[in-house]
Amino acid sequence: MILVKPQMSELITGFVPSIENNLALYIAIGIIGATVMPHNLYLHSALVQTRKIKKTTKGIFEAIKFNVIDSIIALNLAFFVNAAILVLAAATFYKIGMFQVEEIQDAYRLLEPLLGTRLAPILFAVALIAAGQSSTITGTLAGQIVMEGYLNIRIQPWLRRLITRFLAIIPAFLTIMIMGESETGALLVLSQVILSMQLGFAVIPLIHFVSDKKRMGEFTIKTWIKALSWLSALVIVALNIKLVFEEINSWIILAGDNSIWIWLSAVPIAVFSFFILAYITVSPLLKKKVTEKVKLPHGRPKELIDLTSPLYERIAVAVDFSDTDADTIKNAIAQGGKNAEYILIHIVETAGARIFGKEINDFETGADEQYIKEYADRLKREGYNVIWQLGYGTPKKSIPEVVKNHNVDLLVMGAHGHKLVKDILFGTTVDAVRHKVKIPILVVRKFELE
């Protein structure tokens, strides 16, 4: 920047918000979507749970302080780096007459003076692929957080990655095949605009949540932060509504006699989205009661009944807090009676657990520990010798490790009876585990009367 010496007066005017026409608004909203990606709000909320903090008021406030500092530094550094790159490119290449570069497929030409005509496109392509892979990591992790936290669905990691890759590749492939590569730049901007359209649906529930004194207690956000948050959300939503209205209106005009198809497709979707946005904005203000605690991807502990006797000295029992747990534990006890020692095993499968292992301290890990303790306490009251062990990551790898560490004689596991499609979605734990342990395995299916 020092060497290039851009005109500071022109540079400053570039930071003053202004919307000259619909195209400028379209690009501005795309920039918002690219900078503040809505799915990353959920990812950041999940990453906070990976911090090892003291569960005291002082410890939580200290963690909040450092997370705020972390976010401010990261966002501002990214802002200044991006702004510097943009100013540097404009000031340098425009001066030498390279203002014909308008699309992403032409961007490599900016590197030709430095790298030559042969290396420039290759290195630019490698950089794009690397950037794409980096960005899909956050998309995949955020997808897992949302699916587990909101939809209570936990699917195989490879399948989730495959879905996210296809969602990125297929639209680009179809655009190039139908419209030609000249439209890839427009598709890229459209993808960022769509992200911005989703911001309201992500930000507004977040503001409601952190403003709720019944849920957050003394950690609710201050009034001035709440005012700034609602102002930001209002600006984003207002710009999105303005853009949608103007875009649909232009489509109707361009369609002429065929505008009926716009009225039957785009207009109902826009109206439906508006009412959903209005609902999530107003609904929490009207509901005064705190809803039931968040439901985890698995269920809560089920009642254990009809516990009976015999065999084995050290029996490991894998539980997942589903309807099969009672039958699994009952059959394990039938093998060892009150003379055996039982090791209850549960594997925490959250995104954080896969990365941080036993260092994870998120909500689901705490809940799982509480649930498995409830099982252990219930069995101890019945007179059984019980310990428990949490594993982390995938059950296929973690269960055999726990079995080996505890020198177990018998492993008892529950089976859900999934068919082909569910096996692909959720995985086949029993089949994978039996190849990795060298002890007898008792697989228990939930008994159902026909």
C-alpha cells in the first residue's frame, strides 16, 4: 500500500455506504453474505463449547471476554486484509490499463506480469481449489452442528461431506453446461446473495436467545448491544426485502405475457419466506414460558426394568440412550449376574468430540455424562458392580479402544435393525466393531411381540 500510494480521498469515499442502482444493491448484499456467512454463526456457537472453562460466574464471564476479543481481532484483521487487497489491486492494475478483468475466470491475468502466461492460470487454479476446500470445511462442520442441534439427525461423516460437495459442485456444473462458463461469475455472486438472504433467519433467533433472561440469566447481552444487534438485523432484512421486491418486479416486466409463471413460483416463495421471518421475529416476544430443554440427537435415559442374573467377570455394555438400552443392559446382566463387573460405555459423537477428544466440554458431553451416571447409579442401587466410561469420536473406533483398556471378557451391544438406506445414513456400528475386538459380542435386538 505504501509503495502503490492510492489516492486517500478516493479510498475514503469508497467506505461511505451508497447504493446507486439495483446492481450496486445486489453486489452490496452479496458482499454482506460473503463476509458474515449465516451458517458460521451456529459453528461459532458450537466452537465456544470446546473451551475448557471454570463453570463459575467469573469463569464464564472471563471466557466470554476472551471470545469477544478473539472475534473482534479475527473479523477486523480479515476486513483490513480484504480491503487492502482490493485497494492494492485497483490501484496497481488499473494504472497499467488492466481494467478488462471483470470475471473470476479472467482474474489470473492479473498475475501474468509477475508469473508469466503459463504459470499464472495454473497457480491461480490451485489457489482457488485450496480456498474452496478450506471454505467447505466450515460448511461441513456447520451442517453437522445444525443437523444434530435442530433436526436431531446424525449421519455418517463421509455422507455429509459428499452431500456438501455435491451441493457446491452440481449448481456450478449445470450453470456451465447450460449457460456457459461466462455465467460462473454471476453464479458466484448469486450464492453470496443467497447467503445474505439467510442472515435474517440466523441472526434474529440468536438475538432472541442471548436476550432471554430466563435462559441466559446474568449473561444476557446489555441493552446497548441488544439495540445495535436489532439495528443491524433491521438493516440487513430491509435491504434483502428491497432487493427481492425489485428483482421479482424486474422479472415480471421482462417475462411479459409469461409473467404468470413468476407469480406462481417466485412470488409465493418470497411471501412464505417473509411470513416465516415475521414469525421467528414476533413469536418469542409473545411466548413468556421457557420451552423444554434442548433435545439432543439421541434420547434421554429410559427406565430399566426386569433386571435378572448369571455369568462372565468383566462385561462391557454399549449404551446410546435409545429404546434398546433396557434390553441391552438386561441381557448383559443375564450373562454375569451380581458377581460380574459391568462397564457402561457411551461414545460422544459431536463435531467437537471428533476433533478434541476428551478435552471437549460441550453441552452434549455434559448431558451424556449425566445420563450414563444415572444408568450406573440405578444399577448400583440394584446391587450390581458398575463403572462407566465415555469415549469420543466414532463408536466404530472408540468402543474397541475402551474394551481393550478395561480388559473386558464380553461386549454387549444393542442393534437398531436398520435397513439399507439407514445403514448408509447412520452407519453399521456392530458390524465394524466385531472386526476390531477379540472377545465374544452379544448383539441385542429390541424384543417386539408380533
